[in-house]
Amino acid sequence: MSTQNNKPTVPKIMTNLNFGRFGWMFVIYYFIALLFNVGITADGTNLLVPRFSQDRGMEAADLLVAASIAGYISLVAYVVFMFWIKKTGGRIPATVMYIVSGVFFIIYGQSQNFVFYVATYTVTVAFLNGLTWSACANMASEWFPRKKGLVMGIVTIGNNAVSIVFLPMLAFLLNRIGISGATMVFGIVMIVIGAGGHFMIRNRPEDIGLHPDNITPQQEKENGLPPISELISADRAGVWTMGQILTKKEFWIIAVTTALCYLGSGLGMMQQIVRLREFGYTENEALLINAIFVGGVGIVGSYLWGVIDQKRGTRKAVMIYAASYAVGFFLNVMAGMVENGIPIIMVSVALMGFCLGGSANWPVSLTASLWGRRDFITAFTPLNIISIVGRMSCFALIAFTMKLSNGTLQGSYIAGGLVFIVVFVLISTLNIPKFVEKYPLNQ
């Protein structure tokens, strides 16, 4: 992997997409999990919240706050998920989480009151986040310990594919068969993928006689790579306790960084459709713009962030990402201050869509960069809890800034730009090579 100082030339084998048949099966499995996660817990609120408010008589502002409540409550599940995954690996938990998420999303669609809405949404959010950021993230570190940036660049295309695939499908189903029918369709799909994926996915490539990163020992030798066998101790339990990890400043740098990335990204994207409608677009026009710029441009961006991560190092990639996102936010603010802001808003939406995929790349990549395979789940669990706090807080912050901006989203975009300035400054203090040199057994 490239580093910030004295970067060696990255062998081509480290940046190719030869993941192998089973490797690609896992990548697709993870991609779909992220698609559902973002579609249901984030971007889908653009359509679900107004529809629940219209059809079931619930206040939209209350439902946005409910999303934050659901996220906070669901964090308790992560402690259980961590011990479960450390004991069994990610495969069995992922199967259960896919299925439970599908079942409760169907039940969520039947909500007729606020309490039932919060309860069913909380379970759905908890298991979807557990699926994506605990079970699948752990398996990703096992399958691709050295190609993590490249793989996450592809997986996080799911973030942007939500705008092209999930939101238009959700809008179509809501208009044709209502909330209950739409949630049932998506819930059944999750149940089927969870059950079918159980027979195709494995915890580690070694379980079926394959090699991490799909790189054989002979290829390691030919490309001058250190043998993966030397980087992995026979002691699969790792050498760090969670308490030890929490004492390291590097952990807090990456934890706060990823939390702020989620917070900032959410401020821009979770009500993007509503923001576009503030500029006079209809819902269908806003969905189309979102699909083109956030979806189409974003898919390219998701992959390129992975390539930048792999070639330039995770720290520099996050710095470039944060600077780009801040520019996108402030362009959006500028568009809201001028008489004809349409050209500016288009550039803003495209740039923010390009950046979107990076948000989901950094938690896994940063954690794996510091703690590798052996201690990944131990370090990632508290980091993910902190990250999700950031992500779920955006709903409450959006509601708060709307009150300060006369009911518009202008304040949210000012806050988002400021958040990414902080991210840029914070991540610039991280020294990955120094940490890895001091604690080489992590890898």
C-alpha cells in the first residue's frame, strides 16, 4: 500500500480488478448491502418521510428526529454484533442481518403511529448498519487486506447507485402500490439475497483454498510483495483489546474524521431532493437530476476515490475528498444567494455526488490501514459506533438549521461546508506510516 512519505511504486497487481470469482461474489454481495443501507436509512427518507406524513398523518419534522433516535438506539446492538462476529466471522451474522432487515422493513411499512414507526425503523436500521459496517466490513478486511481501498471504491458505488436504482424504484412503487407494498417488495428482496448469499459467501478466502486479494505466493514473489502469511499471525484473536485501542490518539483521529464525514455527507444528501425542489424543480425533475449527477457522476467518483486511496494513501485521499466536498457545499450555498443559481447548483450537485462514495470508503480503509486484519473488528466496532452517531445526528441538525434558515436547507449546506474544513485539518494530523512502524504486528 502507498504511504504518505517515501511512497514506493505500487505494483500493477495491487490496482487490477482480478478479485477472482468468489472475491467478486463478495464484492457484489457487499455492494447490494450498502445499496439497501443507504437507500433505507438515508436517501430514502427524501421520499418515505413525506409519504408517511401525507398518508399516515405523522409530522415530517418528527419523523426526521425519529431517524436520529433510531440510529442512537441501534448503537447498543453493535456491542453484541462485535462479540458475535469475533466468534463466528461475518458470514452467519450477515445472513441473519440481511433477513431480519428485510422482515422488519416490511413491518415498518405497516406503521400507523409514531411509536410503532420508531420501533420498527430502529430494528431495521440496527441490522442494516450491522450488516454493512460490521459483518461485511469484517469480511472485506479478510478477503482484501491489501486491496481494501480499491474494493471499497467499488463497493461504495452502492452509495451513488441509490440515486439511479433505489430512489426511482421506490418512487415508482410508492406511487403504484403505496408504502406497505413498496416496503414489502424491498423487504422480500433482502430476505432472498440473505438466504441465497449464505451459500455463496465465506468468512475468509482461506476457507475455500483461495488467497487474500486473490494474489498467490508466487505472484507475491514476482511482484516484490511481502508474503501475506508473514503479516498474519496464527493467533486470529489479535493482539489489541478495545480498551488499548481507545487510548490511541490515532483511533480518535480516524473515528472523529469518519463521524464528521458521515455528518457532512448526510447534511448534503439526505434531503437533496427537497433542496432541489427549493430551486423550483418538481419531484420527478429532482429525481432525474439526482440520478444523473449524484448517481452517474458519483459512480465514477466512488471508483476513483478507491484508486486514489490505493495509489496516494488513505490520508491524502481523505484530504482531497474533504477539500472537494467543502467546495461543493459552498457552491450550493452561493447558488441560494444569487438570483439565478441554477448553473451553480448543477456544478455543486455534480461535485457533491462525485464525493459521496468516499464517505463509506474511509471507515474501512482507515481502520484496516492502522489495525490490519487481526484486530480490524476490535478497532472498527467502536469507530463505527462513533461514525454512526455522526451520520444519524444529521437529521436533527437538518431540522435545527431549517429553523434558523426560515424553513429552507440553506443552513444545512453552510454547516456541511464547515464540517469538511474541520475534516481536512483533522486528518492532516494523522501519520499512518509512523503508527504501522511502531506497531507492525497489527497487520
